[in-house]
Amino acid sequence: MARILIVDNEANILSVLSTLLKAEGYDAIPVREAAKAQEMISTEEFDLLISDIRMTPINGMELLKTTRKAAPSMSVIMLTAYGSVETAIEAMKLGAFDYVTKPFKVDELLITVQRALEYRRALTENLNLKNQLETRYRFENIVAESQAMHDVCAMIERVAPTDTTVLIYGESGTGKELVAKAIHAHSKRKEKKFLGVNCAALPEPLLESEMFGHVKGAFTGASANKKGLFEAADGGTILLDEIGSMSLSIQGKLLRILQSKEIRKVGSNENIPIDARILAATNRRLEEMIEQGTFREDLYYRLSVIPIEIKPLRDRPDDLLPLVYHVIQQEMGDAAEGVQLTTEARKIIERYTWPGNVRELENALKHAITFARDRTITLDVLPPRIIKAVELGDIGFEDGSDLHKCKSLKTFLRTREEDYIKQVLESFGGNKEKAARALKISLATLYRKLPSAAPDIEPPDSTKE
């Protein structure tokens, strides 16, 4: 239950606000003196402060200043008369979340209160995530909140000090290279080079030359001797990424290297001893490739002395929000402080399946950061394809044939909710109190969710400033 401190010199305003907010389910505490409010804020915790601007002897602006120092994460809403809007805007520059003009409407006030509390929750979540990231078990840029990633980190810790060959399996974008670099960084070879090659990115002749090197004249264009990765990484670590794409011919040569610890350059008859730890990574099941005859079984057993599997992001939801904050922090540095994620944006991120895993999440957040305003990541700045994918799943389209008919998730849910409330209201002949009881919500909530049903409620004239 959110705690809301209400401060106003006018007793009738306090009565109206506290009654309204308590009916909505909030813990509302009314106070007439700003000095007493300052004392309470310094000793107690509140989620929201609602304060009048024009008060004596301490006015609302002074109370706002002391509140920002004593409780910087608390949201503040200022109450002002129509003639004092400029003062209210000045209050927002000093850190107030928003202002409401008097006389106020119930739905306007409650919506502002709800937004302020959501902002407070988002800020608190971000701070908590930051604290978790600073204390959780992780290596380098690996965020390990889920049990699956805890297991990966534990395996890294155990195998890093050895020279054992490790096979890292995971879908594209899960962070296989990060795991390989973490193994190297915590090994006795960390002062030497870490070199990697993507076996799927090069045709067979170039891959062989890249790995083993070549001598001058070995093939057309070989105008000089060249060191391969195994020779260049002497004393260090080599990552053979996407090793499932390696041809059977090169697989045979790699097997001989693992057995003899020697390489032979392309075009040479001389064997060169090498001392490099080999790590391999793949997004394909090598066991299935062995059955299909496209991967050597003897090489598989040489490589998979220690297997490490990285689960896809969809199977470790506990890592999702910590990763979001981690990426924002990486992209923005010190400027990441205070960046917010709206409730709607967070829900979309949590419900999307992320087939591209962490790499796709990083790209989506880079897109969002580029277009974000006021340090807030909203639904509007997320890549449209992600929002559409979630909406299609919710609405039930099996393919993209009706994509042009799809409206925003927020609009769809609001429309369905309003239609249902209208149906219940009509079934009770327009009796709002009976409809609210049937819906198991307060009358104030009904007014907020169906603004057309809400009456304009104004405080007595004596409350005007």
C-alpha cells in the first residue's frame, strides 16, 4: 500500500484528499503544517508527497526543496490555483513530478497520483537493479541473475585455471564469446593474446590459412609468409566460433593439432610446436551432425572435454531486466543514472521472446536510447517489430496477413476494458455504485477507467487561492 503525505493549510482540502485517496486504497496521511511534514519526511518513508504551494509560514516551494534533499526518490505533486501555474512549472524544475490546478477533478487527480507512483516504482526498481548488478555473481560483462547463468559462472570459475578444452553451446546472440573471454581472463594465460575466428565466415581455403598460416608461394596471392592464429596466439587462447561450419577436411587437421600440439602451415612440410588453449563454440547440436556424417565424432570428444551450455534468454527471464539496466549503463555510462523504463515498455520487453537473445536485446535498447526523451524509455521508442510481435501474440493472429488491422496494445486493452465497464453499467441501469460493487472496484476507480461517467468535483470556494 502506497503511503501518501498530504500537506495543506486548509482543513477541508485535507479532508477531501485524504477521503478520496483512502477510498482508492492508499494510506493517506494529512498534515496542516509544512514544518511537521518536514520532520516526518526526515524520519519516515513515503511514496508520494502532495503539497499546496501557497502555505504559511513555510510555503510549498520550501517544503519541496527540503524534500528533494531528504527523500530524493519520493515523487511530489504540487497543488496550485489557475493564477499560479508559472510557480508550479518552477516547482517542476526543482524536482516536482507534476502539478494539479485547483479546483481539481477526481479523475485528473487520481491519474496524476497513479503516474507519480508508477514513476516512483520505476525509479526504485532501477536503483534496486543497479545494486543487484553491483553485488551479484558475474564475470566481466556476464550478468548472472538466473540460476542457469549462476551455473555457467560457477563452471567458468572451475575450468578457467586449467588448460582443458571447452565446448560452449548456445543459440546465436546468447553470449558465447563473452563466456570464452571470461575463461581466458581468469586463466593463467590472461596476460597473453585471446584470438578468435568465425569458422562460418570464411571459405575453406581462407579458413585454413587463417588458422594455420601459410608460406610464400603456397597459393596464388601468397606473396609472403604468414602466421596463423595458432602461432600468433602462442601462450594464449584461441576461440573457434561456429565450429559446426568447419569442413571435414579441416576438422581432420584440427584433430591432429589437438593430438600432437603441432601445426603445419599451408604449403610447408615443417611442423611447428604450438602452445595455445583451444575453446570452441557452436549454435548447432554437434551430436546430430555426427549422426548426419557432417562432424567427426573423434574431434567432438576432443573438443567437448568440458561442455558449457548457455540457455536462451527466453528460458531465463530473471536475467532480462538486469540485462536491460546493464546495457543502458554500458551505452550511456554516467548518464544512465535516472533513466526510467515505463510500465508499458517493461511489459513489452518481458513478454517478447527475444529469438535473437542478448544481441537482439542490446540492439533494441540502443534504438530506444537513441529516440528516448526526458531520460524515459517508453513504448514509442522500442523497435516497432517487437511491439507488433507481442500484439500479434495477444490478439491471436497466426500470421502477418492481418497486420495492417493491428492497433497498439495499450489502445486495444483500454478499449476492451471500457467496453466491459459500459456493459456492466448498462446492466445496472446506469447505477454507478452498483456497477462498481459488481466490478469489485471503488467508485473513484470506475470514474478513472471510464472518464465519461465521472462528475466534475470541485472543492468549496474557500479553497481557492
